Amino acid sequence: MISRTAVFYSVASLLLMILADSSLAFTPPRPSSPVVSQFTQATFSAKKGKEDLSYIETRDMTREEMQALNKQNEDIMNAELIGMTVFSLVLSVPMLYLVWVGFFSETAGDFDL
């Protein structure tokens, strides 16, 4: 038999679905006043000046520099991979323990009351 609370929640959710205006669910809200609209338009349409990047020194890397950078990046990635593996193993130890106890316990299956 269905309880009263289940019926109440079903009817309430049905009314909410009917009364809620779902046609505006995925549309952006309109600005409440023209001042907000003008401010938004002025803020996002302003042109930014050309940024001066002359302080950055650029040059092509030599083969040795590129190999040294690749070796350094490879060492970092290997350290991260080892760290993630150890972390996942540490998190799985309690679960493995519980499975071991559940399957290989001497009292497994004995439910004499």
C-alpha cells in the first residue's frame, strides 16, 4: 500500500512541474533596466589596447636543451604517476581487507541464531 507521504510528494512534484515555467529554463535572464544593458554592452565591447610583449626574450631551443627539458618533464610525469598509483593503492587497502575478511573468515556463512 502506498503511504500518504509518498502520495503527497508525488502530487507536490507534479504540481511544481506543471506550475514551473520550463520554457525559460535554458535562456539567459534579460537585464532589468536599460542602464544595466548599456553598462554590459560598454564593458564587453571595449577594445583592448595592444599588449607590449617586448620584454619576453624568444629564441629557438637547441637539440640538447630540448632533450634536457623532455627528460625533466618525463621525470616529473613518472613521479606523478607513481604518486597517483600509491595513493590509489592506499585508498583500496581498507576495501581489500574487508573483502578478505568477508570471504575468508572462519565464521563466514554461519548464521545460527
